[in-house]
Amino acid sequence: MKQALPICGLLLAAVPALGQGLSNQGAVITIQSGAELSVVGDVSVSGTGIIDNAGTLSLTGNWDNSTSAGVLTPATGTVKLNGSAAQQIGGTAATTFHSLDISAATGPVKLAADASVGNSNGVLTLGARQLQLNSKVLTVNNGATTGISRTTGSLVSESTSSAGYGRLVWVIGSNTGTYTVPMNSGSADVAMVANITAGGSSAGSLSFATYPTSADNLPLPSGVSALRGNANYAIDRYWIVQPNNYTLAPTSTLTLGYLTAEWNTAPNSIVESRLRLQRWNGLNWESPQGSVSVANNTLTTDLQNTYGIFTAADQNNPLPVELRAFAAQAQDNDAVLNWSTASEANNEGFFVEVSLDSKVFQRVGFVAGKGTTTAAQQYRYTDANAANRGALLYYRLRQRDADGTDRFSPVRVVNFPRRSVASSLAAAPNPARSQYTLYIGAATSQTVQLTVHDALGRMVSQGPVVLQAGENKLPAFFQDNQPVGVYLLTAVIDGKVLRTRLVRE
């Protein structure tokens, strides 16, 4: 039987400090509301130990959670770190805090294990202190913009390339507002801000990370295959903003901070006013977009709902863009494809390919490229009588270099009007790594439930979607921890059960 050690003190500001630290290997220690337990040294909890904290637990040393279950029952309590030297939050198990306050710590605080803050609307209070993520994951469960409190305090996501970067995961859900993640390089602010004007699904979160690079822009972020361009025109920093557990992601614009030394240090040859963000779409770098504030050292996106991996380059010398734009649309019974390139190197041309199921493609045409050119080029191809192939078609471009190397464009969907069935459900690109788009046709405005099951029939996610009459184009994402494989998307639209396969690669 566990032993309960209540620490009451309803009329006391604090109980006497415990010297030499606190070690709990199996007891239940209760700190009642209004009481404070001060520990001079480390707090170490292991085995089946529990701290039932409704008051305040402060410590000058390290926090070590090596329990077999939850160490805290954080309904309302606060854990304060107020040591005069560096402190860390670690152990063999992740800790969930209600409120975590490091504002009174003298030295930096470092994560040595994953941690969560903000259950039951608790707050992460930084004050003027620095919290080093140290390649770990810090989750803020308080979905309000006030879930992180600070004056000049900050988070450091950056680590050595071998350790990787730390991440701040903010469970924002369907909330809106300006969410400031106070990232810092260790010596200067590089804040990341998401201005959310329309919320996503209630269980979703956004993951934030950033780190600097050497002059050659290495190491690359996980998932990026190559820089491809001239590193002297690319800023020496990457930013990663990923949605998690959203059926539909929030509508937002992103503002991302950088340091002066990351663009003006030799061998870089960048004009700061020409810096623009570029996003990796899983295949290549997209066209430069957004704006730069030279006065504030920030870059802002102009494309809403665009998340992923970003860097920035001088827009006069952008990272190579395979396609500046690619669109496909129905015109009567034809499918008309238009695309453009910003520059080309040894481009033999483009094979136009079509699919009925987004998986098996066949070649329907070829458009010759311009070889090597730095001038922007426009292309057009008409797939005559494409409607005879089917009501829903998937198109892609296979760009071929002179040496025979092929690269694929994103997939575009052409939806011809259905005479007998107005409702439709499709996804593209399919397969996809993370992002894809839902194409939903509805005869009338309605709210439907979208449900995703895995190959074993287990429900992965479910959420409501508001549809307008006609075609609906909705951004969607796989969860970060979702395995590769086949999934089934189901919705009841216009009274009909529609299903389509999703493939994560």
C-alpha cells in the first residue's frame, strides 16, 4: 500500500525547505492548494511515486521523472524551477505539468526528456529565462494564445546537426489568434508566429522548429533531398511548421525570424530586401513568395494554409523551381493544362500523364522544353475529349532532362460535371507524404463527417467539414506519427456513402 504524505499548510505561504533534495520511490506526496513545498536540490521520483500537486512545488536542482506511470496529477498545481545554476527536466519518462514556471531560475533550463505543459489551462511561464529544447519535444496543451507567458524569455530549438532540433508542439485545436513561439538562437530572437484567422479541427496542433546552418546550407532538414540551388543566395536557416492531427488545418499566415549574420556573411551574396520564403513540397522548392521586413528581420508568407519546411533565398537567384505553376481545368469535354517555369537547365521537355485512380498513369502527350534558359517560360497542353476517359481525372507532368533524369510535378485533378451523380470525393496528390488536397463535390450546402480508417479498419481520425454547393477544394494532412500505407476516407454526401483510398508514402 502506498503511503500518503499530505503537506497541508492552508494558512502558510510555504513549508520549510527540504535540504539535500527530495527522492520519492513509491509514496504519494500531496501538496494542497495554497501550500508550497520548497526543495533545495533535486526532485527525483521513481517506481510508483506520485506527487499530487494542487499547490506549488519549487526546486533549485534538477527534475528527474523515472516513474513507471504518471509522476504528477497536475489538476491545478505549479512546478517552479528557481535554482542559481543550470537546471534540467529529465528522467526516463516524459512529465506532464499543469503549470511550469522557470521565471525565477538564474541559469538556463534544459529538457533532457520530452515534457508537456498546460493541462487544464495551465501556463508555461518563461519570464526572462531561456528553455533549451535540446532535441526534445515540448508540448503546450493550453490552446489559448496566452498558453506561453514571457517577458524576454525564449525557447531554443537549435541543436547540433547530430542531435537534431527540438520542437514546440502547441495544441491549438480550433482556436484562433496570434500564436507567438519565442524561438531564440541562444543569443538572439528568431520568433515564429502563426496568425490564425480560422481554426482547424479541435484535436489538432502545430509543431514549430528552426535551426541555422553552415554556409553550404547543410545539414538539410529531414525530408529534403537536396538544396539544388546556389547556397550563396540562400539564407543559412530553415524553419519547420507542421500540422498534426488536423482533418483540416487552420487558416493562417506565418512570420518567421532570422539573424542578420545568416544572410550577409561571406560567401553569401544576398540583397536582404529581395529575400523571399520558399517551401519544400516534398519534390522540389516552390516559387518564392511572401514578403520581408528588413527592419524586423522577419519573413512572412502570403499563402494561407501553407505549412512545411521553409528556407529563404534572394528572389533574383531563387532555389531552382521545377514548376512555377501548374494548373489543370475542364473546358467543355477537354482538359486544359497550363504550367510555367522560372528557369530551365537541360530541359528536354514534359510528358503529360493521366490517371483514373491517381496511382496508375498513362502518357497522353509531350511538350518540348527550352533546354537551358534563365527566362520564365509558359506551356499549355489540351487533352481533347478527356471527359470520355472519366468524370474525375488526375494529371501530372513528367519533366525529363537531357540526360534522361525524370522529375514529377504535383498531381492536379480535373472534375467534369457529372450528369447522374453530383457528389464526389477524391484526394490528390495520392500517394502523398504529408500534405494533400481533398476534392469534394456536393449538390447542396451541408456539413459532413469525414472519417479516415487504416487498412485494419481502425478509425484514425474523424471531423466535421462544411461544404458549399458545387466543388470544394480543402487542404488536408497526414499526422506526423501516421504510418505509411493505405487508408480509407469515408463521407456521406448528398445522402450517399462515398469512399476513396488514401496512400501515404
